[in-house]
Amino acid sequence: MFWRFSPVWWLLVEFHSAEHLWGQDIPTTQASLNPGPKDGDLVIGPAGKNLVLFANIASGHRFLGRGGFGAVLGSKGIKAVVVRGGSVRPLPADPQSFEKVCRLATAYIHRNRFTGHLYRNAGTASHVDLCNASGILPIHNFQDGQDARWQHVSGWTMRERFGAKPSTCRPCTIQCGHKGNFSDRQVRQLPEYETVGLLGTNLGIFDPELIAAWNEQCGRLGLDTISCGGVLGYVMEASEIGLMASPLRFGSAEGVSQAIESIACRKGLGDKMAQGMRRLLETYKGRSFAMHVKGLELPAYDPRGAWGQGLAYAVAKRGGCHLSATLFPLEASLGFLKPRTPKAKAHFVRFFESLYAGINALPTCLFTTYAHLLKAPIARLTPKPILAWTMQTFPPSPCV
């Protein structure tokens, strides 16, 4: 089944059989729906159809990635939701004030180091440089936080190697998404940091061509790359120590593509992997290296090198999530909080959980947080050593 909404959706909602689409991957489904330039769609792939617990939903070439939303649609027999005839624009109560604030916000975004430089030019994979230097880049299923080969998968390296061009959400001021030309003459999305970390360095893989191909495969099948990479990392470690039998090994590409396909189709070992890491533990054990919180596989920031981020994982409602509260930049990148201490961390987790709830309700991109917080007078005018000492010693004061 798929839904189709007319421009006047309160007057016309149509339900159509999706039997002819049900087995198709996401790009084929999107092409079959024949969207016009003003149309939008939400689509699931085989992973959603087969109720993989980390199946996602595609919207264009972007994804509602985490938490298994694709499996929710699949469980209800919904292949796609299509809206025809253009978007609905909200009308602000005070257009002039709204435009003034937008111009100010845009100026902040342009001037900020992260949103106006790192992300815009090298994408979120620019985090590879920062996270490796701070020891929080996942290596071999989080066994380590640094590796000498990190430059091979840096966002800056990929920019130069593949000739990155913007390919991002619409509309977008930051433009963190990019696409590039690969050696097989295919144009692909350059992998985001989380994908580089979980499908790349976490598996001991430092070849961006392989990571981009697996990223594309996950996108075609409708799989969250974070949870998929986390599960593969667990299986690699469990296989190496003899808890399970599989060809997957750290540093080797052998069997990875086949494993991704088997997860989406729920075949063989892939059927168990499709249940996620917490359920794999029930059969194969290995709790000490199962990198999840509340059943949600960890994103690509090792909490041993950023204790505040570890606390954020622990208290996030949906488990191992870096978007409920993001502290690793304050700890590992900006140097405002000492990374390996619990001091002050509870205050800032609470502050960012509240802040992010507000940002998500607007809605706008969470990356704008960098631009707005770092442009605030207290952050911009206070000497960094004094600000860092104040945040560490009197955490409620900057959180007011």
C-alpha cells in the first residue's frame, strides 16, 4: 500500500496498492512513483519490508535513519507516502522580524568554523580529523580510538580525491552533504562521518571507495548505516574470538557486502543480525564488546574519551544517540570541558537535551547549534581559559 496526498490534502487522500512496488529497492521505487519537481515522498526498501529493526525511510537521497522507522511502515504494509503538488510554507506572524532573524542566523552560520567552513567544504567527515586527534574515533569495534591511517578517510581527503560537489537537504545554508566521482565512473554521495566511522574505521576499513559503496548499498536497501556498522563490528569481534562462525574479519572487505544484503533480506546469519546487537547477545554472548545502549548501537564517538557524551548516551530516551545531547565537541574539539571527568557533565547534558528539543521542534538543523551558541556574547567575548574554567567549575552559569 502507499498513500498519495493532493495539494489540498484535507480534501483528497488516496490509497493505492503497492503490490508491484513491494519487492523493489528504494531508488527503483522512487523512480516508479514518478515524482514531479514539486512532489515529495517517503519510501522504504527491502529492509523495511522484512522488518529489520534498524530499517530506515528515504526522502530523496536523505534518510530518517535511526530507530527502525522503516520497520514501522513495513509492519503496516506501507511502502511509500507521496505528496503531490508542492510544499506548504508556514506564514510567520511578523514577517519583517522573521526575515531579520533569518538574515542574522545566516550570517552566524557563514562565519562559524564548523558550519561555514568544515562542514561546507569537507562535510561531516571533517570530524575524522578531530575525533582521531582526541582518541574517540571507533577502531575495530571501539577497541581503540585512534589509527595512523585516519587521513585516508578524512573529509578533506575525500573532497580532493572525488571532486566533492554539494548534494544536501533542500533548502540548506550549511551544505554539509556532498557527492563525488568515483573510480568506477559512478557518482555517489560521499559518506557522512557516522558512516565513515561505523562502516569504515570501526571495521578496520580505511578505503573510502569501499565505504561509499557500502553506504550506497545500505541506502538502496533501506538500512541505517550506524546500526548496520555497529552490528557488523560486533560480529567481526565475536567471530575472531570464536563465539560465532562467519567470514567477517577486521580490516577485510570479504563478506561485508554480502552480509549487508543478507541483513536486508533476512537470510542466514543476516536474519539474526537484522534483530540488532542486543538480541544477538541472547544467542552469542559477548556483552563486554556489544557497543549499544538500551538496544541502540552507538554512533561513532567513543565515550571513553568524552565522558559527557557517554552520559548523554546513557540517559537518552532511545538509547545510544548523539543527537539527544551532544557534548563531544565541548570535550574533544573545542576544549571547553575536560573530557575524562564526570565534573559538570550532568548540567550540560540536561542543558543540551532541552536545547535540542527546542531546535527539533522549530524545525531546523541541529548543526546550527554551533553557529548560534559560539556566537553568543559569553562564548565570543570571554577568553577561552576563563570560559572553560567557569563551565567546568560553575556549570549552571553558562546553562542559564
